[in-house]
Amino acid sequence: MKVKAPPPEPRAATAGLVKGSSRIEAIDLARGWASLIMIQGHAFHAWTNPAAKATRAYGWTRLLGTLPLPAFLLLAGMSLLWRMRSAERKGEDLDHVRRLVCRRGLSVVAWGYALSLLSAWMDGYESLWQVLRADVLHVIGLSLALLGALGISARGGRNRLPKVAAWAALLTLMLCPVFSAWLRGRPAIYPWALLVRLFVEWGDPRQMPLIPLLAWCAIGVLLGEAMWRRRAREAGRDLDVLRIGVDRKALVCVLMLSLVGAALAEFGTKALRSYFGGPLTRAHPAVVFNAIELACRATILASVAALSAWILPQRLRSGLRRFGRHSLLAYALHIPLCYGRIAAPWRGKLTMLEAACGVVLLVSVCAALIVAREALPERNRGSDRSRSAEKTPPPRAR
């Protein structure tokens, strides 16, 4: 009589899938949603006329426009943590991983300077401050390089990166009003101000310095650690966890906690502003609570985006993941069409409805270019395979 073998344990059956998964759908989806919100925020801000900017609909676009920057930094921190944990599971050399992470972060900084140079070439050179400004790509790249250099080490222990991230979040939030108040009102001295502005605000509130924005990336590392541990526990019971990266119950809990945290941080911001008075700047003590509030809002966006993996159809989900994988390309493509000289005929002249139609068109153009960008490596790989097949001699007939 043939005896049936017992079914394998769920965790053992899925362990290889967990180890082999390279990208996390939840992070790609969140980046995709953040990219769309970023595009609409810049487009409505640049294209609408003064009458449209007085409407409530425009106010909602500005509220949404505050989410992408903290969301991108938060997701960068999560990706950094998951990259390190994946390397540990595969037995990679963590010192080599640290070098790769630092190189990747510095390359993002280089892309930021390259886009600034391109903008100066397309729209006219104004000054060296325009080319060497601290922008979103600079702070993302520097955050990754700094946390990777300090937190990833073969001799540092398993919890080194989360500990470094916790200290980085605390110190940058506490030091931001101190440094900003100290530099406020001081003349921006060339060339030191060009370097200092990468790390702290000096003379221009539009800059995006490492302090306090590093805190959002560090909070992403801590959130990524919690999600990684949850994934390790639930991967054997729910196959969706392998595909998406987290389970629905954890996402709902994170969403609820983020809503409560955002409400408390907003209350703290208003209380400190009322006590100390004055406008909310990076030199104001209330900036600490404001940064925490924006981190909670970014977590809300990331949680809702990840939950959409269970709701959206496959085709739409795939498109959002493409946007997430190529968020840097989407950023580089849409900025000149919103603020550059090429957008001069319609900049500041459209109604809300006209601008909304323009946003749909701009997203479609970005999507088409992203699809074309993805098709190029596939064609190159196909041609390489065909050339290697031509070089391989046919087998001899016996």
C-alpha cells in the first residue's frame, strides 16, 4: 500500500521564496503613489492662475503636496533596512553591502547636481547657488550614505542599523531648531554656505538640508525593522506576505497608530506655536512636532498605498509599481514641464480643470517614457542572447 507523505510545513515551503524575493511590492506601490502625488502637486502649483489658487480644490492639492518628500525619505529608510536584512539572510558580506549602499547614496546626490546643471542649461544660469542648492535628491542620497556608513557593518551586530537610526532621528530633530536659530540672520558666506546648506538651513528656507530631514529616513529604518520581523512571522501562513511584503492586519495597525500620532503631533505643534509665538520655521521649537507629524502622514500614505495591493486590479497595480521603480526618472521628467522654460506658455495661466487635464497628460507622458526605458534593457538582453546563440556551433550529428 502506498503511503502518502505528510504535507510540508508552510514556513519550510515558502522559505526559498522569501529568500529569493528581490523587490517588495508594498514599497514600490508606495513610491508609485508618492510619485503621482508629487507630479500633481508640482503641476497644479506651477500651472494654475491666481483665481484657481484661491479655490478649495487647489488647497487640497497643496495638502497632498506635503506628503511625497517625507514619504520618499521614509521609503528609502525602509528599503535600506530590508536590503541589509536580505543580505544577512543570503550570507552576503555586510562590509561590501555598506560600500554598495554608500555608493548608491552618493550617486543619487550626483544625480541631484546633474539635474540642477540641466535645469540651469535649459532655463538659464542664474548663479552658483542655483546649481549647488540642496534639493530632494541630495537629502535622500546623503541620508542613505550616512545611515549605511554608520549602521551597516559585519562587526556591528544585528541591531546596529536600527540603533543608529534611532539616535539619528532623535539628534536631528533636537538639533534642528538649535542650529537653524544659530545660523538665522547670519550672512551666507561663499563658499562655506554651499556646503553647510546640505546639512542645515542657512539663509534660504526652500533648501532641503540633512537636518532635520534625515529623521524621516531614520524613522523609515525603524518602521522597516518592525515590518521585517512581522513578515518573518507571517510569511509561512499568508502567501500574500511574500508578494506584498506585509500583511493587512499589520498595515491597519500601522495606519491607526499613524493617524493617532499625526493628531497628537499636530496638537503639539499648535501648542508650541501658541506658547512661543512667531511663524513656523526650522528655527522654531515647534518644528520637532511638525517633523513628527509629517512622518506620520508619510506613514499613512505608505500604509494606504500598500493596502491598495489587495484592492487594485493587476494592470493598474503593475503600472504603479513601474512608477515606483522609476521614481527618479519620473522626477527628472516632470520638473522641466512644470517649472522650466518649456512650460512658460501655460505656467500660471490655467484653470483647475485645464490643469487637471494637463496632469493626466503629463502622467501619461511619464508612463510612456518609463515603459520605453524598461523596454531598452529587454531588447539589449534579447540581442545579446541571439548573438551568443549565433556564435554557439550546432551539435555534431552522430
